[in-house]
Amino acid sequence: MTDTKPKPKKPRGVARLLEGKCIACGARCQSVCPVNCVEMTDSGEPIIEAVKCIGCQKCIKICPASALEMYFTPEEQKILAELAASAAPVEEEIDPEAAALAKKLAAYRGVWVFIEQTEGEPAKVSWELLGVGAGLAKTLGVELCALVIGHKVEHLCAEAFAYGASKAYLLDAPVYWHYRTEAYVEGCCHLIETHKPEVILMGATGMGRDLAGAIATRVATGLTADCTGLAIDDKRNLMQTRPAFGGNIMATIMCDKFRPQMATVRPNVMPMPERQEGAQGTIVRDGFTVPEESILTKVVEIIRDAHSKSAVDITGAEFIISGGRGLMGSENFAMLQELADELGGVVGASRSAVDAGWMPGDRQVGQTGKTVRPKIYIACGISGAIQHLVGMQDSDMVIAINRDSSAPIFEVATYGIVGDLFQVVPAITKKIRELKQQRK
């Protein structure tokens, strides 16, 4: 009878600080230590209690400066050398916490796009999100699904298939006729708990922002608002890029420990996908409803302001003539309106012009206003702060008119005109009128 030797275990070692490498990043190593063996000095450097360290390497992996390493005693180094020299299988110790997290995340699959609608009329941003969602779903190797909630809205499922979705989850009942946070949150959370999507995308509209925040709170996950870029990393995490610190930098945010991963995207940020007529998909009808008596909010009356003189949807315009501080006053925007009338476009404004009261807020272009993608964007007297550029830099053509030749707007302009806008704009308007007269 022969004795079988136990499989050798690989030593785990302990973490150790490399002198002179710590950059005092803000105690990241301390925050991830599961056994609280890391203390911080007044200068922001870690002190590691070796007797408590379990060698999980979490502090090493999170350190942005590679200032920590694994230390092995001479005896442990000897075992490592013996294991390397032998063909004996090494029994790796499994981190229970990491294994549990991986199991939890693996239960979620699929990319969902919320199809926003008002009385059956879809929001354009929903189709834009199906376009970017298709790329994410392809990278993840999962289905692209539409989430449709409302009353008599099954036709939106077919429309979603035409824009790339292969499956649509449908909640259709009278209680969902008007958008109310309580009813929509209950419906969405029911579907999330039942089908467990990996990624959920919503438009950064009034409805989308309200609904996304409420859902993320209910299901205890992360939410990144106003994203301008979306991608997938090698660990299936959604990389969500958005402007930060007033638009001065772009931050990429990830939700690596919770699912679903949620993001909102502003209208006109993502390109519109090509519509595929006759595309087919699967409709998953769910009979879940919310009792009307359980909803505190009631819709008494809807007052529309679409006929207001100042109500202009600049997001759908093909030609936009925007004015900034260089217009000097509200009365001078009439000059831009004349040019807009000749081009069949609309007048927009920078934040400084809106803050000055020269133009209404629904005309504002930029990070705190609206994102536009017109065929031609003419910037008049706008210096080009990053907050404004975020809202119009994806225009097909940008024409900038400014007296300051070093204005940042010229960096993104297709054509730049250095001159007095009070002379240049009327001259352009006059020339367009002459050309139109010649064609008659």
C-alpha cells in the first residue's frame, strides 16, 4: 500500500510597499483590503500588517502606480522553485469573494434599450440607442432587446426590429398609457428580475433621466448619466464615457460589481442606424400590471406648449445658426433669424446668450443644453468653450464666424471666417437671396 502525497499548495505571500513609488492616490489599497491590514500614514502611504495579510493581491491590482509587490519568505521561495521545477499539479487557492461575484455577474446576459414613447409616438433617441446597442451586443455575444412599455404600443416592437433589435419585451396595459414613475418602475423592475439583462440603455430625456435613476436605486446598481461614448472591456464591463468637471475632461466609468449596468445617452449623440424594412424578431408579451389604486400619481390634464412662439425643436434641424456673447444683445438675433429663414433652419444660442436672457432656454446648444447634429452649424460670435463644443461638434459641417482668430471654435470648424459678424452675416444672407433669385 502506497501513500499518496498531498498536492502542494502554492504560497500566497504578503503584500509589501516598494519604497519611493507610492503616489498617495487616496487610499485605494486600504479600501479594497478584505481583512483591514492596511493603514495609511499622514503622507498617504500604506503600512501593511504582514501578520494579517492573506495574500489576496487586491491591493496590488488596484494600485495605479504599481507601488506594491508580493513578498515571499526564503522558505516560500524554495517551495515556489520546487513547484516550478516539478510537473506536479499546483492547487491554486480560490478567492471565495471573487468566485461569488463571478457567479452573480454570469447570471446577467443581454443588452436592453428602453423605447421611450409618448401616447404611442416614439422618441428618436431610442433608435439611436439601438444602433450603439447593436455594437455592444455583438461584442458581448448576446441579444439586442427592446423594452417597450405603454398602451396599444405593440407596433413599436416591429419598429424596434427594423432598427436592429432581435427581441422585444412588451408590457401593454391601460395603466401604462401616460408615463408615471411608479408604474414604469414596477414594470421595468419586474422584467429585470425575471430576465436579468446585462446592460440597459435609456435616453437622457426628461422621462429617461427620471426612470433610469429610480430603477437603478430599486435594483441597487450603478448609473452613468449623459454618456457620449460606450464600449465593452475584456471583462464584459460597460465602459461609459461622459464629460466631467464641467466638460474639461472625459471620464470613463465602469460598474464592475453590480448588474445590470445602466447608462443614459443624450439625443443626437449617437448616429442613427440604417432602418431595415421587413426585419423580424421575437415579441415576449408579459401580462404584469400595476393596480391603478396603488399609484399615487394621477394624470389630470396635459397642457401642451408646442404652439408657443419660442418652442422650437433645434435637435431635429438640418441648419442651425447659433449666436453667442458676440451678438451683444437680444435685438441682434433678428439678423441670425433672417439667415435661418433663407436656409430653412432655426436659430440656436450658447449658454452665455441664454443666461443673458437674449434667447429662451430651449434654444441652448451645449452640455447643459441640447446636443445637435445638423448638416450645417453656423456659430456666430461664439468663442467655443468645451461645454458648447460637446453639444455641436458632430455636425456634418461647422462654419465659425468670430473676430478672434485664436478662438477655440476654429479648432472644430470646417470653415472659419475671421471678421465682424455684423458685416459677415448680412453679406451671407444677401448672397443667398441673390442665388435664390437667379434660380427662379
